Amino acid sequence: MPTTTLASEWTRLIRFEDENGNIRYGQPVLAGKNLTHQEITGGQLRAHLIEGEIFGTHRVTDTVVSVKKLLSPIEPPFYRGIGLNYKRHADEVKAKFPENPIVFIKPPQTTAGPLEPIVIPAICQDGQVDYEAELAVVMGRTCKDVSKEEALDYVAGYTVANDVSARKWQTQLCGGQWCFGKGFDTFNPLGPMIVSSKLIKNPNSLRLGTRLNNKLMQDWNTSDMIFDVATLVSFLSQSTTLHPGEVIITGTPHGVGSILKPPVWLEDKDVCEVFIDGIGSLVNPVVNERNKGNKL
């Protein structure tokens, strides 16, 4: 089938496996502005193929193919995470608002795609694994030492992340360092698609939340961030080069399970959904790791 091009660059981006087993990038054909769980699981999702470099010269073609399996929209080299970045969340954990962003790193193997299981490690199966709905910022251009006023010009778009966290390992057992408790395999589901910054003009006006087994657990707005997206990009770029494809996860609102009375933890056979209006829903089952590994 001959390929011709549409006039524009991508405005919504997915990564997927086609019916021949090839990994492709595409612009999804959607009924509305969100990529819904029903569209992902219904077997009818299709996409315009994208040719070229997704953060460089590329084109959205009019060749439409079926999506066999939806994957995480990109595979980041690592994540820059931001802690305690919502006012109501800082209040619920009885923490002072930070003077500067609290930054931690998550490794690439934490990435999980839509419908991919969140695997609870054997050393975390004692009631400590929590959900965190977050807006993920995807960098689109190389930058360093950018001002807050120009920071959003370097953002390619936005997607949904679940910053899954093992609270005991995060806060009690590792000397205050968060990376181990947030760094297990599959502990950062990402997706279902990236929405271009051309469409999301103000990333600090988005509803986001979490449903656990269809029960609404978090439901708030990115307007409650202590440090907005532009401030975060500017701060993280100081004397540090940010590259296309790097991802910043920007913190979670109030309503995390560890603060509830009694606490609510992710458990084997749960289904966790995080969502952001204007992007879509990221749904992942939860399973226990069957290999018991070493006792720590």
C-alpha cells in the first residue's frame, strides 16, 4: 500500500506492536481526546504510522494499521522524580512545603506498559506497596540553563505515570534514600499515549487520579503543584543538560493508600488505574513475584 503524508507532526503518540510483531510508532485514531481503557482492550484500536525520528524529523502518514499490543509510549533512559510536590499531599503526610524540588531517580527497568502487571517483589509482600498518580513530562528538545518562561518550549508532551512505591524501603529501611523503594522492576507504569504540548497548553490545569479495583482513591488537579511544570524543567536544567526522551514525573496528589486509616496497599490480583483528563487511562493488574528470592 503506498504511503502518503498528512500535513502535521504528531499530536498524540503511541508505541505498539503491529499484527506482524513489529514495534511501531503511530498517531492513534480516537473517538475523543482520551485514550480509554475500552479502546485499548476492545481490539479495534488503530493508528496512523509515523516515519522518522519522533523527537526530530518525522511525518505522520495516512497508512492506518491495527494495534495488536499497546506498549509504553517511549522507553526513557531513566526518570527524574519529584517528591512532595502537591500542597494537599504534603499536608496529609504532615510535611513542610520544600524550599526546592525534592529529586530522585528511577531506573529504566521500572517502566511498564498499559496492561502489563505491576510485580510486587517478595521483599515487599508485607503490606507496603502504594500507588501514585502522576503527570509525566516528556522532553522534546535538548536544553540547559533554561528560564521558567522558556521551559515549556522544550517539552514534547505529557503522559500518565504511576510512581509505584514500597513505603518501608522508601522511608524506613534505606537511610532516607528513596531510590531503592521506588526502583523495582515494573514500578513505573507509563502511558497510554503522549499528548503533544501543542494540545496541552497548560499542564497545570489537568484533573488526575487513581482508581483501585474501580474505587476512586485519588481525584485532584495539577494546579495544586507546589512547583509547576515550567519551574521543574527550569530547575532540573540548571547546569544539567536535559535530552529528548527524558521523562520527569512530577509528584502525586493526596489520597495515597499509606495515609488512609486503615492503610490500603496494592495486593496480588488488584487492578490499578491512573488517569489524566486529556490523555487517558493507564490500567495495570497487580501480581506477587512468585520467585521468593533472598531474604533481606
